[in-house]
Amino acid sequence: MREGRAANTRVRSNTRVDGGCDLGGDVNVCDSLGEVYEYGRGVPVDKQRALTIYERGCTFAKPGARGFVCEHAARVRTVLAAP
């Protein structure tokens, strides 16, 4: 029972962070949330959702700071395109 409650808390927490990525345009929040879905940290692995979140972060990033989140988007895009 305790384990289920912890998992639900992580999912709810990730949902709140997702809103931070949408509303605040915080590149770091988008990058962290993308990693949650890319690697399945507390949620099922969802590469497509990770890509969407990374791309959102990439659009929020200032030109000089785009590197890491855009690189993560490119990495996941490559994985999804592989046969």
C-alpha cells in the first residue's frame, strides 16, 4: 500500500512539474521532466512524451542556452526514428 501511494505521489508531482514546463517556460524544468519520461523515473517510459517535453523546452530556451535540452530532443528523435 505504501509503495502505491509513493508512485501516485510521483505521478502527481510530475504532473505539476509538467505545468511548470508549459506555463513558466523554464528550460531546466522541461529538461528534468523529459528525463523522467525518457528513462521512466517513477512513471512508465514514454519516449514520445519525453520528446514533446524536450522540444517544448527547446522553444523556451534562449539562443545561447539551447544546447542541452535541444540535444536531448535530438537524441530521443533518433531513437524513435530507428526501425
